Amino acid sequence: MYRRSLAAIALTATLLSPLAHAKGEQSLRVHWNKSSETDLGTVMIGDFDGSPESNYLVGASYGYQYSDTLFTLPIEMTANVGVQWLNERGYQQDGYGLTTFIKAHYRWRLPWTEKQIRLGLAEGLSYVSRIPMSEVRDFATKDARSEKLMNYLEWTIDVPLRQFGALEGLFEGGAIKDASVGFLVWHRSSVFGVFSETGGGVNFMGFSVEAKF
């Protein structure tokens, strides 16, 4: 556990270091997500099977774009920090969470149109003050327990709004350069037992709104 904590601190420092000197675009995202029993492999295509607890979270994250390419590819890179409030629906006391992560973004133009969607995939760390009940149950089926500090993945698909002519005027001359609405998967896992004694995790699926400055 001591070595894992040191590794987590080192990884957190690495994830947050771009925030200290980056001069790129900034963003603020708010999101609502409900706990799901769906596997990560199918959750990315919108498959949803709600957990029996029906617990959910409300979160916000701040991002800083530190590069507009990844190994010369047109993939924008951001460093991010996020906070969450986890509503446990009376099964246990509500909890709070903190995430730090690096995220890659790719703009994909839809075939036969000039419109784009923005795909995002993030990797980092998640710490919660109280392990979500749906996650507790997932580990209990394996006679194991989860940990407050776990690996974090985030997957998003957004629709930028400025590209629509009727909305472009909303962003002229203001502090907000663009905004988007989309779908977000918030995922905690042990990475096959790296962060806990066995594999396991939890998905929260929902919607988000992001503003770019």
C-alpha cells in the first residue's frame, strides 16, 4: 500500500505538471452521471443497465490544453482536475471525489457534412471519501473490497455548438469561445488488481456541458 501511494503521488504530479506552465485554451465541464452495471466495452456505445442502488454523481472539471498535437497527430491534449459529489440514495452517507487526468481529444468530421463531433479519452486517478455502494457490491461478489484511490478513465463524445450558424453569434466577443453538449462515461477500476486485491470497478454514465475560454 505504501508503494502504491508513492506511485499515485508521482503520477498525480506528472498529470498536473502541464497546468503549471501551459498557455493554451481552458475549459470548464459540468456533468451528471448515473451508476451502471454495463461493462466498459459496451458502455462506450451507449449500452446502459442501471445499478440496483440507482446512485449518481454530479461533477465539474477544469482543463488546460497544453498541446494541439500528439506525436504530430491532430489530437489535442489537456491536463485536468475534477471534483464530484456522489449521492448514495440513502444506502450510505454521500461522498465526495477528486480526479486528476490527462485527456486526448480528436475532432471527427461527420461523413457527407461539414459538422464535427469531438471524441475524448482520459487516463488518471480517482480518489473518493467514501467508496460508491455500487462499487462496494461489485467487489463483494468476489469476496474482496475496493480502495478509495483507484485508476480513472473518462470517455466523452461532444457536439460543439459554435459550428451551428444559428448559435455562432452567442460566442462573438464574449469570454466563452465555444461550448458543447455531450455524453460522458466516468469509470473507476483497479486495473486488474493493481489498485486493490482483485479486479473490479464501476461505471457512471451521463451527460455533460462544457465551456471553452
